[in-house]
Amino acid sequence: MATTLPVPVEFSLPQGWRSVHPDELGAPGAAFVALHPASRDGFTATIALSGELRDDEVPLTRIADEAARRLHRGAVALKVGRRGHVGGPDHPGLTQVLRLRARISGGLTDLVQLQVFLAVGDDVRTRRRAVLHVALTATPRQFARLLPGFQEFVATIRPEGGTV
């Protein structure tokens, strides 16, 4: 079953993407999923958005490591690539690129996943913060073409009624 985000957010979906219910794609941990129908070529590229509440002292690098381990459980092979810090002290973020081989429709498919982890809000009383997970998953051929739209999508994510 699809989940909800720990904080309400708003965003704009880039042209060419279509939202679908996460349960339709077997993405029970996601709160939002979008497909890029024109990219369909043995695999349809996806954007997924999920989130969780974490203690303030948990570094985004540990959260990224945990996400890579979860993805690796469902993949035949996985390699963590480049990581980079984004945002500023008030809204820190981390990106990581993963290359994986997955069993899809009875065959093996090479995929690239760009994961973005965004810290949103900070509750001083509970010492917890919301961390959004945003991921673009595509074949290597699709990835370069769809990356600019994904970056536009991530740039529009903000707390509902606020700015990031």
C-alpha cells in the first residue's frame, strides 16, 4: 500500500510525465510515482517520492547507505557511484548515483538510479526532521535525456505553502 509523506509538500511534474498510484507499480513505500510513457523501451522510466522522519543527528550519508542496501536486496547487482552534497545549512541534501542490474519481465535490465535526499523541516522539541527521498530510475539510454526534467522536478519540491 502506498505511504504518505512525513510533511506535506508541493511540486510540479515536468512535461511528459504522468502520475500513477504507487500500488499500480508495486511501489508500496512510495507516496508518489510518475512514469515517462514516451521512454518505454523495455523499461519505462520512473520518478518516485517517499519520505521518513529521522533523528537530527542521523547523517544523510547513512540514510543514503540504507537506501542503497534496500535497493540491492531486489537487484542482481548494484554499484554505488558518485555522491554529492546539495542545498545549504538550512536545507541540506545529498545525491547519489546507483547503477544496478535488475530482473524485469524475465530478463536482466541495466538501470541507473539518481537518488536525492532532502532534509525538510526540523522539530527542535523532538530533535527529528523529515527526509524526503526522490529517485529517477531509467535505463542508461534514457537517463541523460530525462535528467534535466528530473532536476527541474526536484527544484520545485517545497513544503506545502512554503519555499525551500
